[in-house]
Amino acid sequence: MKYRDLNISFTIENTRFTILSLVSDKLIHPIPMHAHSKNSYELHYISSGEGMLNSGGVRYRILPGTVFMTGPGVEHEQISDPENPMTEYCVYLRTEQKERALKERQQKENLAEKFTATAFWISPDGAALHTIIKSTFGELEGSMLGRELMIESLMRQLILTMIRLYESGKTPSDQAPERRPRTDLSYLIIEEAFLYDYKSITLEALSQKLGLGTRQTERLLKKHYNKTFQQKKTESRMFAARTLLRESSKSIGEISEELGYSSCEHFSWSFKKYCGMSPSEYRKGCG
């Protein structure tokens, strides 16, 4: 299940939170290494299955009940156990900070800044967060009176619960909507395109999805990722290539074809240029 264009925005102190998507999905295929743009955060709860999370050079074992959050610029990839693939709930959001008034700056605590200052967090016990997320999906699937207000309330509770967890250093325990601008959806479209369509995505196709011209799309990519379209596409393909070389038994030719390269030679040349070694050398080093 995937819910987008949710119109869920709320403010905590000087920070506006906008929920861009809520997803429930079984991860049959690996999610290649990727990172989100500035001011973007992704919260994951694993309800069943198991696998691995790779982030910051560390491999984390993921089991049912694990919750983790990845913030701006945090590279991460997820790899399910083929025999018992992970099912996850995912909340993708963006933040926008406003200048704090003098009175606010004099306060001892600023809850929103505690959230935005946390780039990565993982816990093996996300029971309380799971309850909030499940309740949110229940509201999304129904049409009860006050649905939007209830979802906003649950998302606010989710953020505040996360902040408490960051501050305590402990694992989870039981614990009027504004309309967001349509342009906010552009960040989600860009990240999904490079995460799932890196094989065939073109600048023209991405621009069409965004409803922008190609020059506007290039400027948007430069602003939020400091990369051109081609640099971002190459990065996405190389992240996927490294995941496939390391985690699968597919031949280099099969990987080349899966990534959309015209030939094995072109893939090998591109990989060596980007990574400083050939695909076979990389695979051997991971053995």
C-alpha cells in the first residue's frame, strides 16, 4: 500500500513538518544504497521478516520490531533475507525551519531541533511507534469523521515520540491541518525515480513527472543534491551495481543488462571510472 499527496502538514515550534508519503511494502528486491536530499527524513518500521541494513560502513541485523530513521545525506541500503523478506512501514517527510523568535531561542529546549539534529537512529524495539503507524494506516484505509485531523494528530505523536527516544537514549516504550504546497511532492518524485527507475529514467521523463522544463529540473537537482541529472543517475546505477555485485550471484553480464547498459564492456568501463576498480575486482574484495 502506498499513500502519496497526503496534504498532512503541521508545525512544532519553529519547524513545519510535511508528510509526503506512507508506504507498506514487502521488500523482495534489495533497496540500493541511496541518500535523501536536505531536510528529508525517512522512518522505517520492520513488522516481519529479516535482513540487513548497511549505513555509514556498518551492517545492522534487522529483525521484526526494528525501527530506524535516516536523515539528509545518510547513505543506506536494505537487503532482505531471500527466505524471509522484510515487510516494512515507511514514513517519508520533509522539514522546513523558520527563524526562531528571541523568546523561543531563550527556551532551554527546542523539540523540533532535537529531531532535525538526529541524522540516523536505530532501535531493535519499535513497539510504540508501530502502534502509531498501524493506527495511521487504519485511518487512511477508512473514511471516518475527522480522518485528516486524526492522521495529523498521529503523525505529530510519532515525531514527538521519536524526539523522546533520542533524548532518553532508550528503546521505545508505551507512550487544524494546513495544506502543503504541491511542489513538495517534487522531492518524493525525484527520489523514487532514482531509486526505482535508475535503469531507464531520462531527464525528459523526470521533467515530465515533475511538470517542469528540463532546465528547471536540472536547477532543482543542483540545488538539493549538488549534482546534475547525469551525475545523479550514474550515482544511482553505481550504488545498485555494488549491491548486486556484493549480495547476488548474478554474472557481471547479467548485472550489466539489469542496470540498462548497452554492453558488459560499457558497464565495466563506467564502474571502474566511478569506483576506481573493475566489477570483478570489487566483487573479489567483498568475498
